[in-house]
Amino acid sequence: SRSSVLLCSRAGEAVVLKLTRRAADGTRFGGRRCASSAERAAREAKLLASSALRGAPFVVRSRGWLCGERLCALLLDYLPGGSLGALLRRTGPLGQRAARFYVGQAALGLAHL
């Protein structure tokens, strides 16, 4: 994987530091150039910092970001429980009730765009 996620403490608060290595060359999929993991991290950071999402109650808050020559770093609020992707890897497919809950949470977040 090109990304690492670290749990850190900043002024007594738990935060997450997401580090993404830049790819040496463009990744290709189906003959098209795909965004590198660093490009996706930079887009994620800019979106989370945008005024459209600032203060949105259902979207994780970005504390800042920085992209250098070899790494992109994104500092986020820590939300216990992790990501939806991690949950799916741990538990497998969601039941209907849990799926409804997570789709609803995603819709509430998207409503702020």
C-alpha cells in the first residue's frame, strides 16, 4: 500500500495523520492514466478544507495538509471506529439495517456539497 494511517495526539486531542507516498510514474488502468494515490490525497484534503464542507456535521474535519516531493500528509480528526472500508474488511457485507444507516450518513454528508 502507498498509504499509512497513524494515530497521534495534538494538544491533548487524538488526531489521525494519513501519509501517502507519491508514485514515481503515472498508474495506468484500462489504457487510461489514473490519479495517483498522492493526487487523490491532495484532492481529498482540498475537498475537506473547502468552505462547502467546513462545519458539516457528518464529514470528518481536516486539520491541515501538506504535499511534498515524496509524501502527502493529511491531518484529520480522529473518529473512533475507523473507516467504512475497514469495517467491511473486518465484518464482511453489511446487513440491511447497517447498510441503511451508513447510506443515510453518507447522504447527510453529501447534502453539504
